[in-house]
Amino acid sequence: MGKDYKQIGQDIIRVVGEDNIISMTHCATRLRLEVKNRELIDDSLIEKIDEVKGVFYNAGQYQIILGTGIVNKVYDGLMEDDPELKNKETSLEDMKKDGNPIKRAIRVLSDIFVPIIPGIVATGLFLGLKGVVLNESVLGFFGTSPEAIPEYIMTLMSVLTDTVFAFLPALICWSAFKKFGGTPIIGFVIGLMLVSPMLPNAYAVADINSGVHPIIAFGFIPIVGYQGSVLTALVVGIFGAKLEKISRKHMPNALDLMFTPFVVIFVMLLVGLLVLGPLLHFVESGLVVAVTWLIHVPFGIGGLIIGFMYPLAVMTGMHHLFIVIETTLLASTGFNPLITLCAMYGFANAAVSFAFSKKAKDKNVKVIGTSAGVTQLLGVSEPALFGITIRYGMKPLGIMLGCSALGGAILSILGIQANSYGLAVILSPLMYIYEPYQLITYVIVGICIFILSFVLTYLFAVPKELMVDTEE
């Protein structure tokens, strides 16, 4: 018999109190309620409700973890024929407007970069496959060599692997315009102009052996293309969208269609190439140097710090900032060692959930642990993090943080680095298929961290109160 998701929702509302709810919405895994009095809610009663994997209160929101897919069904069931609740419905964007300005800014950055992740993930996989196909050992097994591959095949491979990064500023400008209420196609055009083939290629200029030099304007301003320049495209996109909105307010209706795009493109191209680009190039280079330095601190200390800090960033929502840094690293170096050092969090967190599920006698915890562990393996960490790891005290949290940090340190020492981002836990090895050493080492370390976290949690972190059988 199928689950009665409407009844699950009604059980939640009964404990929270319908009059206690100011507004409500949901995200991918959580029912989010803005409440008048958080103290009126009994967390233990909420957590006993079927399909609830945990609760937490953050930034004025009482958030109930239900899991991917389930939350949609529960929410839809509640909204079906309850006009009072329907009147309290709000959007996730409106809820996010409240709270810490820093968190809001980071969420904005995340909203800009998330739409372009699929393209970068696909490119990373193409790069990995290219590394496998062109590997001399693989080709030797088939009795051929890289020199024997036809030129058209090499060209097609290059199109698949190089296009996204060659036109990355165009994608970022497009997404920034869309996020800030501008016309996305105008942003895309400006982004394309930043990487115009008529400008000296940034990668060629950076290569001292290429013989390519920047064009010098006014005797001191270097003009180059901004291939791979994330910050320049981001700032140009944001300012361009705002300029467009201002222009449309003051431009006569008869001239708006023609002259607003003209003004925005003209101004932002000049500002981007002559002012923002040269200035932000130094900022971006400094960021890459600083992060790279931290990652390569001797004895894996940098990896240890990053592996420890990343789960804490997830808890506070600050992890979205990592996407910007990872994109910058990929565009500048072609590799993403940062996600590698953060990735062990997912293995450790999943293991904690599975250990609770295996050892606990409490039926509800066993179900939540298994469900949260599987969800974490697929890349959604909230059910495991808030439903198990944080919920049951410092021991499981400490084990998860320690194992995540240890994994980061080991991978840093061994020089492992991804060539993409956006793939979590069980899919993450696909980011390392470009080289056998990278792939094998990453998989072995990930499995070892999972086993260590599982064993430590099983032996030391499951509370005694969960060892009481509740099946009867």
C-alpha cells in the first residue's frame, strides 16, 4: 500500500500548529516553515512522524528533512484543499531574502554558477574519456598509437573538451544577466566579446614561448581576451544587468529596443576590457595562488584544513562559495584539486548514517539511517548531516569531521585532483578517469575513509538510547 503523504503533512502541521506558521515552502529535500514561536514545536514528536529524517532551525526557518521527491508529495498534499495553508505559501526566493547578508550574497553567486555546472561536468567527462582514449598503453593494447589517430577525430575531441572553457565568460555573463533581471542574450553577447578571436588569446599571452603579446591602450592598459576569467565575466555580467535595468527606466519606449542594448554592450565592453578586466585579473590570479598554496601546504596540512572546514561550510550554507573558487581553478589551471579535498566529507557522512542504521535497534533510526546514507551517496547531504550526524551529538560529528579532514590530507599528499566538478560520492570517480593513477588512488582513499568512518561510528558513536528495540 502506498504512503499517505497528505496524512504525513497533516501530522507535521498538527505538531507545529497551523496558527504558528507564518509562511511555508520547500526546497529539494526540506519542508521550510517560518514560524512565530519555535519553542512551541516538540522536535521529538516531529521526528517520530513517518518519513521525517530530522529537523533543525536556521535563519528563522523550522526545516523538516523529508528527502528528495518525498518533500514534493507531502507539500502538494498539504496544499491540495487547505485554503488557509495556501494563503501562507511563499517562494524559496522570498524566504532566502531574509537573514545574513553574506549568506544571501553567496546564494546569489551559487544561483549564477549552478546553471552552467552541467556544461562543465560534461566537459570534464569528455576530458577524462580523451585521456583514456589517447593513453599510450590503451592504444598500444589495440595495436596503434596517438600519431595514428586521424586529424578529424583529434579536432572533434578538442571541440568537445575545449569549447566550454574557451567561452566560459559568455556563459557566466548570460547567467548573471538572467539572475539580475537583465536580458540574457545581451549578457551572452558581451561575454562573447570578452573572448573575441580578434583579441590576443589570454592563454597564449600567458605562455612566454608563444610570441603573443597584449595590445597596449593609452600607453599602459593591456588589452587581451579573457578566456577563463571568471571574476571579470561575473562582475561585468552583474554591472551590465544593473545598467540595463537603469537604461530601460530612462530610455523612451520608441528607442528602447534599439538603444538600450547598444548602450549596455558598448559601455560594458569598454569598462570590461579597459578597467574591470585588468584590475580583476590581479585579484583572480591572487585567489588562485592563495588557494593553490593552501592546497599544497607540506605534509597535507592544507588538505586537512580544507577537509575539516568544508562540512562546517555545508552546515552554514557557505559551501556555495566553493563553486566560484572551483570554477576559477578549472578555468585557470584545467584542474580542480579543491573538490577533491572536500569530497571525503560525502564518504564519511554516508558511512556515519549507515553505521547508525546497522547498529541501532530503534526502527525509525534504522530507516532514516539507510535512507539518508543512500541519499548522501547520490550527492544530497542534508538528510544524513542533519538527520543523523549532527542530531546525535558530538561523537558522530567529530568522527565525520576527522575522517573528512584525514581524507583531504591524504589526497593532498598524493597530489590527486579532479578535472571537473558537480559529481558527488559514487559518481565522483568519473572526474578522475583521465589518468589511471588519479582514478585508482581516489577510489581507494574514498573506500578507506568510508570504512574508517563506519567502523569508528559503529564502535563509539551510536548512543545507548538507540539500542532499545522499538519494533514491538
